[in-house]
Amino acid sequence: MNKEQFMREAIKLSLENMQKNAWWPFGAVIVKDDKIVGRGRNQVTSSNDPTAHGEVVAIRDACKNLWTFDLHGCEIYTSCEPCPMCYGAISRARISKIYYGNTEHDAANIGFDDSAFHTDIKKEFTQRSIPVEQLLNDEALEVFKAWTEKQDKIHY
């Protein structure tokens, strides 16, 4: 398969999702060595999980199928430009390249407007819309100290 075929698969997943009437029109596939290793459809409303965007579901599927948390060397094809949460998940999974179909503006035009998130994430941490307060830093640091001393840890 080529890039266009992988993108068509992501778009197909988004169409199938939309046709189910309960799910949003977003889909994604993860590719490694020219094979689809993960698929995801937006499942926010069907699973009552606000993190179940198509990209995150595809990442979970690929990690399960490849039995790893590190998707370096994989590419993601997503029907729409990733939101900040999905971009963070893609980055954390170490996916090597993102291909997308629709833009965030295309999504906003049909009622999926993430502009507030895009704006908020660029602000200083203390200026964001959700109040943030640090508590018990000394106690939390004790766990980090124990981690540094742990001999059998899995590096990430």
C-alpha cells in the first residue's frame, strides 16, 4: 500500500464512524513497515471516554498488537489534524511521522472547534483556563528519588 491508500483507510474509518450515527467522523491508522498495525475510530461518545479520539485508539491498538509502548518507526495517518491531546499522545508514543487529511479549521467548520485548546496550551502554565496548584512536592519527590535508585526499572 502507499501513502494515499493508508490515508484512504483512515478516511474510511471516519466515514464508517459517522454512519453509525453515535460516533464522530474521525479515524486513524498506524503503519509500520508498510503494514497497518493499529486502527482507531473516535469512541468518545460510544465509550464515555473523552480521551478515546481516533488517534489515541489507534495508538492503543498498535501498542497492543506490537506488544510495545514505543512506536518509533511507525507513521500515523489520521483523517484530521491532531488536537493537542492527540499530538501529545503521538509524541509520547514516539511515532515518526504524521499524515493528516482535514485541518483543525475544517473540523471547526462542522462543529468540532478545538481552537480554545490550541490557544490555552500556548499560555503559561499558571495562565491556563483550568486552575493549577502544586501540593506535597516533597512527598512526591521521595517517589522520584526511589525511582532513581530502582535497579530493575524499564526506561522510557
